[in-house]
Amino acid sequence: MSATGGGTSGNAGPLRRAVTLANPQGLHVRPAAAFADLAARFESRVTVAKDGQTVDGKFWPDLLLLAAEQGCTLILEVDGPDAETALETLAKALAEYREDEPPATSDP
């Protein structure tokens, strides 16, 4: 998972990283909202792409349009003054599953 693209100032172009989504339920509402909230903390522009479709990483409803399931590869692109920190933080958020909710079960 190496970053490609510009330098530390954000002036040399965007940084990109391919990330494998770890969440067993995929990028559904709760993790999409949490990701967008985290992305909004950075000044840099954040986009997420899957299968040629690119969306705004700071707007959770757009993230749902990707229909990203566990194990799929997302392309994270960050461009701006805090791009390196944003890329590291956001890639980690997608690649590491945190059990924020229990998996759905059929038990009563």
C-alpha cells in the first residue's frame, strides 16, 4: 500500500493509494458517515473511486453510490496541504475493520 503522487506541500499533485476494504458489511451508512466525518477534518480534497466511479470522500451519501463490499479495492485520492497525513489516516480507516456494530444475525 504505497502512496503515489505529489509532495508534502500539496502543490505537486494528488496522492493516491489503493486500499482493500476490511469491513465485513462493506461501506454502508455508518462506516461511510464515519469516513466522511474523518475526511472533513482535513483541508485536502478527498475522493474515493471504485470501478471507474469517483465520488467525494467528504459526502457520505456519495460514498454509498460505490456499493463497496468487503474485500473490494478502493482508490483513495487526496490533494492539498495536509495530503500525506490525510492519506495515511483515511487509508487506515478503510483498511482496518473496527467492530462498530455487531454483524446481523437471525437469532431473536
